[in-house]
Amino acid sequence: MSGVIGMIKRFQINLILSINILLLCSAAASAAKGEDAVIEFYLKKADSVMDVSYIFNSSLHYTFTTKAIYFITDYRGTIKKVDTAVFLVEYKERRAASVMVIDSARIQENTLPKEFTPAPLWDQHLAYYFFPNDTGAGQLAIGFDPAASCGDKLPSGFLSLDRDTYYLRNLNINYPRKEGFIKFSETYYFEPLEGILVPNRLEIHGAWNTFMSQTYFRQNLEFYDFRIQ
């Protein structure tokens, strides 16, 4: 009889443990879904603001000056060469209408990128997450990685945005497969300017294969003197 009672008690204990585990898993899944919904809300809001407020998404006629500083380094980041160039750029209808070279480059790779507009922040093929040390201040930090089903085809990185205005403040993107490079990343820094969001800095890091070696570089682009025509 005592053996039967013992079996019943063990069954009850196992049943209770199983129910508790299921409840914990359900709570964790619900919390994850809730977090995903919050992140999706913020990123879609930020994308909407970028669409209407980011100067390179607008049809405005404007000019700006860009200072490009190009570093050739070794794999440790030690600088081997430095080059500086300055450009006066005119934009019309979302494209460069003219580029005036104020200070020419000595390193041929020290040129302007073809565009200054990152891809939309929200992408269903990326997995997003909050940072555990986020204190709830004025800026919200969000990290992202490729979803498990996408392998290493998509970029990873992190961003921060203003909780109230949804203005993007910075964006880091690491590209696992950038054509012509063995590594490539971009970091944008933005600021609002009289109701328009503009970049004030873009940092590009990369490397490519050369004969029996690799070339590492860093390019810092500084933007200033935006003028609406």
C-alpha cells in the first residue's frame, strides 16, 4: 500500500513540475512576443520618420560639404597612410546633381559613396532584441542579427533612436557578404536640423584581399553646412 501511495506522490510531484515548466515557457514566449511587438512598433515609426524627415529621402534642392578622411591600416588598426579630401555636393530630386572637389584626394579609394541612405530598419528576416542594460533614458537601443533561417546572408548591428520623436540617432551595420570585401561595416550618426534629419558623420571600415595579403581601411565622412536652395 505504501508503495502505491509513494508512486502517486511522485506522479503528483512530476505533474506539478511539468505544469510549472509549461507555465514558465508560456510566460517567456508571451514576454518575447510582447518585446517583438514593441520593437516592431518603434522601428516602423522610425522608418516612417526617415521617409519624411531624412534629407536624402527628400526631393529638396540643397548643398552640403563633406570632408572625407581615409586611413590605410594594418589588421591591428595601426595607421599606415592618411588622406583627406573635401567635396561640395549639390543634390536635386534625391540624387547628386554635381560634386565639386575642393581638396582632391591622393588615395584613389577616397571617394564618396554612391548613396547615404541606409536600408529600412524593419526587416522581417532579422531578429531584433533590446539590450539588458537599457535604463529607459531618452534614447532606445536595439540590436539585430539575421534570423536563424537566413544564415549569414543578412547584416547584423545595432541602432539607437529617440523614444519620443523616433529620430534615428545612430546606426551600425556589419555586412557579412559585401561584394569585393572580406569585411565591411558602416556606422551612421544623425542629428535633427530645423525639422530635417541629416547625417553628421559616417564611418566605414573594411578590408579586401590583395596578392598574398589584405588591405585594411577606415573612411570617416564628416557632413556640414547643409543649405536648402
